[in-house]
Amino acid sequence: MNEIRDLIVGIDFGREYSQICYYDRKGEEPRSLSMKVGGSQYEAPTCLCRRTEQKDYCVGLEAEYFAREKGGIMIHDLYGICEKKDSVVVEGQEYEPWELLAEFLKGILKFLGITELVKNTKCIVVTLEDLGNIQVENFRKAFSSMGFPEGKYMLQDYGESFYYYALSQKRETWNRSVAWYAFTPENVSFRKLTLNGSTKPVSVKLEEPVVRALPVNDEERDIEFCKFVQQTLGRDLYSSIQITGRGFSQDWAGQSIKILCYQKRKVFYGNNLFAKGACAAGKEKLEDKALKGYRFLSDSLVMADVGMEMRVMGSPAYYPLIEAGNNWYDCKASCELILDNTEELVFVVSTFDRPEKRRVGMMLPGIPRRPNKTTRLYLELQYISPKECKVTVKDLGFGELFPATNRMIKQEVSL
């Protein structure tokens, strides 16, 4: 590996298989790491094995070996475990999902071969098929237990990783639309990445997936996929076509490949797209800022700018709190304020597709009534989904004149 400090790492945490890559600054691209010592196998099962003699854990291919040959205790469906809050019993002992997740992350990060990982890492970006509240909480706790502060890790779903991967490639492969065929052994889904150059910034969107079940028989599978390609691509122009997933093979897709490559369309197939897309996202967000003129519109992103109208240094001003276009689990803001002729907080909300501002009020039951400008409050906003925000308000009092009661209001607000 060429990098030993300021590492930007991408991890694809898949339901069945996982991968890891890092940003190679010399080669100026994400580079996959083999998950087999001395080999070139870039995927490994998303599993964990408790080694009974050593009383530690191993992951992936090594986990399978120790479970098969050395009597280790295999922990399957780690992805599913991390979607829940339920504890898991291993060797008669209960573990929280985040504890097992932390062991898996430690194991996969060992492939970097780096000492003092937290110190030498700039950011780890983990990508998953989907992201829910429980998964986010489990990852937060796992990284925290490993010593990583919030600024040193990010989470994103496959859709966002696809966006960062696609737009990190040569411009001619994405300046129109990009087609994405995602395979499983049972079906294939199609999504189209579109760019709208008439907006500022340029809006980029992944259309909703269209799914088609595929036969098991190779010849029938090829015929059915051919029909699906013709139906989904139509007469639209595409800069490139990306194919992912274990259900695709060139061995059966002879006719399909001819249709895909019609008129010299650029077609790419590989299973390292999401890990590399996660890595590219870390590089873009922390260093390059090359996509400042683009905004990815995703269901996982908060699409609202949220702020408040206040008097700042004596003058009326708009005070921004949350900026649209960020992942909901990254959207957190706080400030202190003094109430001025009001008994409620009013948030000013505007969205990318509806620039007209709307006002969302929040009453303050339980906060003591005091003379004007003598109630100081701590305000915190933390999104818990793309459209729901948990608002916390705490009474800080007003010096010795009105001591703090520390009364707290917590409310979930649609913003």
C-alpha cells in the first residue's frame, strides 16, 4: 500500500460480501485491497468468527477458515444484526450489535496494514445498500468505541456512492445520463442517473429503480435481460452503462452485451464500484470540492435549508442552521439564543424545488416566563430521518438574575 498517513478509506459493507479500498494519492484514484493474504481476492464474506482459543475475532475468508477447521464460532448475517437493536449471544455472553460491528470493522481495517489507525486516518467512508436510524446508531457507537471521533467517519447508501463513483470518472462517461443495472441471482434493477444543467447548482438525480425477475436458465436469462435492456434504455442517449452485482456473467449474456454495446456505448462491469465510490466521496468532500457546482438529490439527503430570523449584533439577520444536500445523519446544529418578544421558536425552511420560504413554529411549554430578553436558551437540531428533526431546547437562565432551571424540551418536527 502506498499510503501511510492521512488515509481516506472506503468500505462496502454488503449484506453478503464486503470490500475495502483506500485513496492512492500517487495514482490519484481509489485502489482496492485484497482480502486474501498473498492473493487478489477483493471481496470477502460479511461475517465474523469468534476464535475460542485466542479469545478474539477474525473476519471474511479467515473467519470461514477458523469456523470450518478450528472450531471457531461463526456469526452470520452481520448486516441483518446491525439493522436491529437486539443483543446477540456468543459463547454464552450477550453482545450489542455495535460491539460485533466494531470487531468486524477492526478486522477489515487490518488489511490496510497501518499502525495508529485513528491518528493516520483522515476519514473512513462506509457505504451500505440502505441506511436506517438503527444502523446509523450502531455505526456511531462502533466507531466511537474504536476511538474515531465523528469527523473521521461518514456513512452513505449505495445510491450516493454510485453518484460519487460516476462523477469521479472521466467527464465523457457521465456528461449525459448514466445507466445502472444492479444484479442479484434472482433479478436485475435499472436506475438512471440524470443531470439537469438548467439549474444552479446542476441537480443530479437517480431515478426510482425498475426491477425485473430473471430466469435461472442461461439462455432464457439472456433473452429476458435483452428485452429489459431495450425497454429501459429506449432511444435515450447514455454516456456510459454501469453493471454491478453477482447475478451477471459474460458467460450467459452474449446477446445482451451486443445490445448494451450498440453504437459503441461504453459499458463497465465490476463489483468494486461502491467501495471506490465511498472512497471518492471522502476525497471530494474533504479535499477536492470539484463537485461544488453539483447537487445530488437523494432520498437519504436532507433537502431543506433550515435557519432562523434573529438579531445578530443588534441587526436583523437570517441565521443558517442546516444546509440542504447533506445526509440526514450528518445534519446537526446548535446555538444559544435569547427570546425577544416571543414565546415560541420559528424555523425558516426552504427546499431546493420550492424556493419560497415556509415558517415552522415550536411552542416552549415548561420554559419559565420572564421579562423580555432575559430567557437564554440552548437549541440543538438533530435529524433522525430525511424529513424529521429532533429539536432539543434547554433553559440556561440569565445569569444570577434568573438562574438556569435546565428544563429541557424535546420534540420531533417535520422540516
